[in-house]
Amino acid sequence: MTDPTAGTGPEPAIRPYGTWPSPVTAALVAGKTLGLGSVQADGEAVYWLETRPAEAGRTVLVHWTGADGIRDITPAPFDIGTRAHEYGGGAYVAAGGRIAFSHRPDGSVWIVTPGAAPRALGTVPGLRFADFAFSPDGTTLFCVREDHRAPGEPVSTLVAFATDGDADPATQAGRVLVSGPDFLSSPRPSPDGAWLAWIEWDHPAMPWDATRLRLGRLASDDAGTALADIRTLADDGASVIEPAWAGPATLLAASDRDGWWNLTRWAVPNGKPEAIAPMEAEIGLPHWVFGLRSYQPLPDGTILAIAIEHGEARTLHLTGPVARPVALGHPAQCPTMLADGSLAWLDTPPDGAPAVRHGRMGAPSRVLRAATTLDLAPGDIARAETIRFPLPDFPSSDGRHTGHAFFYPPANSRFRGPADEKPPLIVMAHGGPTGRAASAFAFKVQWWTSRGFAVVDVNYRGSTGFGRAYRRQLEGQWGVADVEDCIAACRHLVATGRVDPARIAIRGSSAGGLTVLLALAGSDLFAAGASLYGVTDLRALAQETHKFESRYLDSLVGPWPEAEATYLARSPLTRADAIRTPVLFLHGLADAVVPPAQAQAMVDALASGGVPCAHYTFEGEAHGFRREETVRRALELELDFYGRIFGFTVPDVTERVVLSGM
């Protein structure tokens, strides 16, 4: 059927904002869009992970070569992933024609070569593995092990597996090389196999607060691989992340000791740290997941890097202290190099869906796999506008007390809004809260803008990509600074005539859910709010959350239990009686990061006060939604929720939201 109100020629039809039929359907986003990531190169091959909603969110390892094209490496029912630190990452490695990976459902470790069946390497219940690296000769696999077999906090260690032969029942847990620190990551052997570098840190620090860079000489004994001559290369209170070798005796890492995650070099074993190309930009991301790659040492001694400046990422080629921009699309992580000098990367442009690409610096590239086959018209794509706005009660003459966000106006080539109407606004509060909003194309934005909503994605104080000082402005201020910045962004857009002040909604997931609820409690600016697996009770979170984040709130709120009064004051559950705005809650019942009881408690508190709210839970979903049916329902329910609140009927939804109290 056709829409008789749609424009067919150069002039788009006039239709109220928020009601535009969109080419970005829930079925497309939920079932026909692949999750792409973790691109690696090995010899002439490119590998990546595909999360397929149509296969119940199963993640598959995919392989490409110029000769053989694309094929799956891991057959069903293998589901690549890890729950180490709950957020995972670093779930596979490919090197020397071998692949090691973690099977998400049970945490087991497997070895596979293209064309062969996977074989088990580690299958001990209660263990989780991540951040894999092979020794140069391929005979040893290094990784992080998280041991959940005993009551209490899980124990993190670095372990080694012998990769040859069948799994030995006596060694299926791996041989422990490093133990003691609360957390470990990034085991990286030197190219000659002589050394192993790694990162470690302890409570109450998070890895973006303070870490240690350590080094040990690889040795062997009757039991296998061992470490000797362990030493510390960096322990100065800075966050040191992402170690990588640039040669047998040259180790690199990103350190923020001078205020920005910049690259630093150490001559192994006794060299002092030496800055490489200092800049006021971030070469590094917060270590929420394992396996991040923000730079790549190249065979000629230069370095390829992704630097984030004022929240925007750009690709740089570092030759000594000189950093030159490189025309190489929009890599989500640093490209990885094949044996022939070509590069592969996940491209995340501002005007199209993500895709795995292959090419060379400064030359055209080809798409190996696109996240979707949908080809949106240019007029259907909302592009990010960088906006800066003054923050209340802060001087902004030096730019350091200025708010940052990306604004997306409505975009649909077939429709436009009435001349006397301004679009409704959806405010997005990113998770973390130590995270960032990015300007890359995202269906979570285009879903709204193609229907006639405006969107603002706020990089509130505490976000990454603006240096350590900006990141630390959220210390002790979570639930205050983030809320103030979201409100300031809205007021800026209202003052400049971009949006309808009577139709503003705020949405956020995880940590962003807390921002949403406190914004509703502290301001009458918002007409609606949506919390997706969001935090509602800080006291419960401090006592119940998983090990990785169990002391995170010490810096964001205050030490527990000494700062209990602050925890109470900042908890949305405590302030439920201040919320009069309708709220939608969406939560997975298998969520171990923010237990679903948090949402239920908030719903009960709001309902007792007569506040209209809707609450939907999803079986089998954890912290984030992966299954096709869940993603589809969540999108349509949220869309219909805003339509109910803003007073219009949205087209093409299969389920209408049920609001209590209305």
C-alpha cells in the first residue's frame, strides 16, 4: 500500500512531526541489521564478529580472504562472547592461522583453524576467559581468567594454555601466571616471545582512574609456561591502557599522566617512559570491555591511531612526533594490517550503516560486509551537528565549562513538518556514565529522526574524548552534573528555536537511566522519560552489583557506606515522589549488572504516587537487548509511549503500550 500523504516529487508532504512513516522499520533494525565488530587481520585473512538477531542474537566468527570470499568459522550452536567483567570483549584472537575463542553460554575456550572443527581447550564450569593472545610460535595461549567457583568476589588471574594436542583435564583451567591484583587485562607477548606485558589495577580504582603496566620474562619449567623477573614499568597514578609491542624491545601504551590518553614508549626492560606525539586528544577509550584497539604499530616503525578530539574521532598516522590526518573512512577502532600492507576496519560513517571495509591508506576501499542492505536516500539520514552550550553556574570563557552534544534534526525525504510546528525532542543520556556519545550513524538515532523527532545526544561532564580533567568532573557529581548538562542542552535548543519546549522526552540506558529519572525528579522541562535497564537505587547497586563496578560508585558518589546519605539523596527511588512525569521502563530479567528488581521497585513507588508508567520485562535478556523480538518490541513500545504522551497516533506499530494511571 502507498501513503497518500507522502510526497512523490521534489516537494515533501506536510505531516505532523513524530508521525512520519519511516523506511527505518522495527523489523529492519531488529532482524535485518547485523552487529559487526572486533575486526582482526591474520596474514591475508580478515576476521570479524557478527551478532545476528535472526539467530536469537548468536555471535558468529566470520572469515574473509581474497581467494575464498566470506565464510563462517564457528558453526551453530557456538556463540562467541564472554561475560568476564560482565561486559565482555576480547572474546577471540586470530594469529598464525589459529583462532581461540570463548563460547558465551558456558565460558569455555576453544581452538579452531579455518576449515576444521573447533576443539575444546578449557571447559571448567565457573570460569570465564577473555583478552586472548597467542605466543609468537602459537604454542601458548595467554588470557585473563575470572574464577567464579567460590563464594564472594570472583578472582582474576592471567593464565596460559598449551595449545597443541587435546585438552588435558588437569590443565583445563589454565596455568596461573599472575595473581594478586583485583583486576588484570591485556596480556601481550613480545614478538620474540621473551616478555609478557600486562595491565593491572586494584579496588577502588576503575581502569580509567589508575592502573599499572607490568612486565615479566617468559620462561618454562616442568609444568609449562612461567614468568620470571617481573617488574613495573608504570605506576604513577595515571591510567595506562592498551599495551602493544612495536618490536622485540619496544613497548607502547596509552597513558593519561599529562591529562590525555597519549602514546608512550618504553625500551624494554629498563627504559624510562617517552611521550610520542603529545596532543590534546585521546588515543584510548575507557576499558569497559576487553580487546579495545586505539592504535596499531606498523612494520615501518610508524603508528596508525584513532584520536578523539572534542568528542570527534579522526585517524592519524604518527611518524615520530608528527601526526598527520589520514583519509581512511571512519574507523570505530584502529584498522588492522594484513600481510600485504592493506588494512581492514569497521567503518562507522555519519551517513550510512556500519560496514567491515578493506583498503589502503589514502585509497578507495571496498565493503566486505555491511550491517544492513538498506540504502537510505541522503534526505532520510540525519547528520550530527556538533553543538556547544553554556552550563549554568560555570564560567565558559575558556571553553572548559561548556557543554557538548550532537544534535540531529528530523530527516525524511518524503515529509516535512508544518510551518507553525517545531519537532519534539528526544534527549539521549549515554551509559557508563564514563562513556561517550559519538557522531557515527546509529539506528537508535535514525529510528527517531526519520519519524520527525529531533535528537540530542549529550556528552555530559564525565564523558570521554575531552581529556582526563573533563572526565573527572563527574567525580562525586553523578546524578548532578550529568542531569544539569542534559537540561542545559535542552534549554539551548529551545532558546535557539530548534525544538518544541512542550514535547521533550529524555531516555537513557544503564547509568543513563539514573540520569533520566533524576532529570524528571529535578525539572519540569520533560514531558516523558524512558529508562532502559537503568539504575534506580544506588544503595542496592553498591551492595549487589558485580565485582568490576563494585567500587565504581566510590568515585562517582562517595565511599560506601560512609556516604550513605549521598547515596540516598541521589537515588531515583528515594526521589520518586518528586516525579510527576510518565515513565517507561524496559528491563531484561537476566540482567546481572542492574538487577531487574531495581526497575520493579521504581515502578511500584511511582504507581503508589499515581504517576503514569509502563513496565516491560524480557526473559533471557541481560544488560542490553540482543534478540530480534526484544529489540523490535522495545522500539515500538517506546515509540508508541511518546505518541501517547505527545498526543499523536504513531503508524505501523504492532503493539500499543499499556500505561497505568492514565
